[in-house]
Amino acid sequence: MNITQLPYIKDIFAFMGSDLMAAVIGLLIIAVFVPLNVAFLVLVERKVAGHIQLRPGPMEVGPHGILQTLIDAVKLLGKEMVTPGMTDKVLFFLAPILVVVPAFVGWVPISFSPIMQIREMNVGVLLIFSFSSISILSILMAGWSSNNKYSLIGAVRAVAQNVAYEIPLLLSTMSVIIMTNTFRMSEIVNAQSSVWHILYQPVAAIIFIIATTAECNRAPFDLVEAESELVSGFHTEYTGMRFSLFFLAEYTNMVIAASMATVLFLGGWFGPFFPGLIWFVIKVYFLIFVVMWVRWTYPRLRFDQLMNFAWKVLIPIALVNLLITAIVLKVI
Amino acid sequence: MKTSNGFILYIQEILTGAKSLAVGLWITLKRLFSPIVTVQYPRKKLTMTPNFRGHIEAIRFDDTKTHHCVACGLCARICPSHVIKVQGEKTKAGDKKIGRHYVIDFSKCSHCGLCVDVCPEQTLKFSREYELVYYSRWDTVIDLMQRLEERP
């Protein structure tokens, strides 16, 4: 019996059309790609860290340690998931699940190539920003429910930091949006077919990358999990697979942020010689390399320096940049 | 006047800060592509420099095929930590005294080298031993003469 002859399947197809197939295939690809990508990125991170510090990094498991993170994942899967006493059991259980959701949903509107996009949305850029705010909520849940002072301080820092850095992030995005007049990812990329936006908006691009680094809680803005002060911040009490879900979300958010920067500033899939998807991947991983490079170069900021940097430097410059962009567009 | 001065300082601070950040990035980029300096320890080992000061050991001389220790005890006397004990014996009357046991507890040794300097026969030197891990603190008490025989 053909499955498409079932009446309700027909109804679903009539309602959603080919979008349903795209969604199913896309989510399958994401579900396979995200953990493998995280395993790869953790290895790359450790290798970059090692070579910057003049040491080889992981070398033991597999040739040049390429299987190290897979073995780490197996080890984490085998560990006991401890729930400490006096915690808020429901929130403690929910937080690592909820933190992964935006990391998966954020992939939906990103256009990797002219044909590779799960769902074109009128508000694609806004969707990613709004879902990235959910991850902050789950960090707060994790910190609050752990009943641990380090977790709580880390979570409170995360909220303050993300509120501060979302403003320059959105302002620098706005200066691109008012140039292209659209929130659609593919149209933003198509507007850069001749000249990339980073040439028109270098200041906005730098502010965007700094702010996304802070949004992903990456060094030098990793006060959320500053291990010298807060053990490991909001996930101090998490063990085993729950801890690795936070880890998964952090690295996946990094890829999403780099994809956003590629779409907004680096011309998406445009480039000579290679097909679009390869160019997109090259640009994304270059940006991730830059973020890792920055992590192993700069020391961690103090909390007042972090806040001063957002409110006194990034936001005024982003506002001035937006103003100049608006005036120039109006005059032309 | 004062506000414009403050604005200039603000811009200057941002520009000098950005420049110093770029310098830092350039330094780590150079490090990223320079050769690594560590070795994979249990498989490869570093050779120590001649100046390395391990615990002391007796020198094997070519003329006697063994050490020249006469058990005078100067090293035991000058040692600030009192970690050296020397025992010697005479095989026959009128002969030189020969060191038979030279016991040192190098867990308390400060590697000052006074014993090496004071030795009249110059039969002591610093070893290049650096893999000093033991299960008991009594394992750090060694007999240098025995060690000399065991390690040709």
C-alpha cells in the first residue's frame, strides 16, 4: 500500500507541500551533522590551542589524535548523570535539553547554497536572534536549579552579558538590513553577488564578530564559565551527557554565528571556481578559526571591563555606523 | 573644550587598543606556524645539557676501571643537609683506604654541589638523571658505589 494514499498524509502534503520533505531531510542532516561537527571542532580547537602554545595537542588516539574527541564522547556517554541533592529537579533536567533546541532550530533559515536551505523565511535573521535568546534562558535555568553559588553567579553573568551584547549585535545587523531591505537570508546573500558587505560595512562586521563571540560565551568573553573564578560556571553540577549537551550547544552556536556572519558580511555562497556550498563552508570554518585564534590570544576580561566594552565602545560605534549608513543610503 | 578633549582621548584609546590587539593576534599567528618544542615524553626523551644538576654520582676512571674515592669523608662533613654517609676500608696495612659504600639520600639534597667541589680525588659529578619517581621515600636513598657497578 502506498503511504501517500493515506488520507491524512495527503492532507499534510496538501497543507505543507514540499516543505515537509525539506524539513524532514534537513532535520536529519542537522541531527547527523551537529554532533560530528562538534567532535571535529573540539579537536580543531585543541590542535589550534596546542600549536599556538608550541605543543602538538592531542596525539595519542589515532594518527595525530583525530579520534580523541570521539573517544571523549564515548567516555561521556558512559558516565553517570549525577543529580545533586537540594536541586530543582525539573529545571535541572530540562535545562540541558532546552539548550540544544536553539542550536538545532537556528539552522533552519540559513541558506548554505542557492538550493540548500531548509525553509526560506521572511524573518530568517530575526528567527535566529530570537531563538539564540532561548539558550540564555536555559543557561539561567541551569544556574538557578543547580543550587550552587558558582552556577548562579555564572548564570547571572551570562544574562547580563547577553543582554549587553545583543544590542551591538542587532545594531550591526541592522546596518546590513537597511542596505538590503530584507530579512530573508537568500536575498541578503544575493545582494552581495558583486561586492561583499564587509567592504561596505567593515566596522559593522567587526562589531558583529565581537558581539557573537560574546553571545556564544567564548573567550575572551567567557566570564560565564571562568574556570579560575567559578569552577566552570553554570554547568558546574552537570556530569556526563548533560554536560556534553551544553558543550554541543556552545560549539553549534559558534557555527550558527559564523554562518550568520558569512551570510551577512562575507557574501554567503559567492566565490570563484568552487560551487556555492564549498565556499560557504570555507568561510564558516575560517571565521570559526578566527574565533579560536582570538580565544588563545587574549586573556579573559574582568566583568566591569566586559560591560564597559559593550556599553561605552561597541554600542556607540554601532549606533554611529548605523546612522552614517542610513544617511548615505538616503543621500544616494 | 574639555568635552572635545575627552572625545579625542576616547577615540585614541579605541585606536591604540585595536592596534595592540592586532599585534597580539600577529604574535599568536606566528606561533601557530612555528615548530613545536615539546616531545612526546615516554616515546622520545630529551638529552640533558652538561650543566644539568641531578643527584651526584661517582665517576668511573679509566686507569682503575672504578672510582677514586678514598673515603676521606670531606663531602659528608661539608654537606649542609647531612645526607651523605661514606664507609671505606683498607684491604691491607699501608694501603690506601677505598670507599666501599657511599650512601646519599637525595630527596633532601639541595644540589648545592659543595661535595663535588670539595672532593680531593675529584671522583664526584652531577648525574643527568631526571626521571626521579619512586614508590617510597626510602627508594631515594641510594648507594653510589653500587649504582656505579650496576650502570657501566
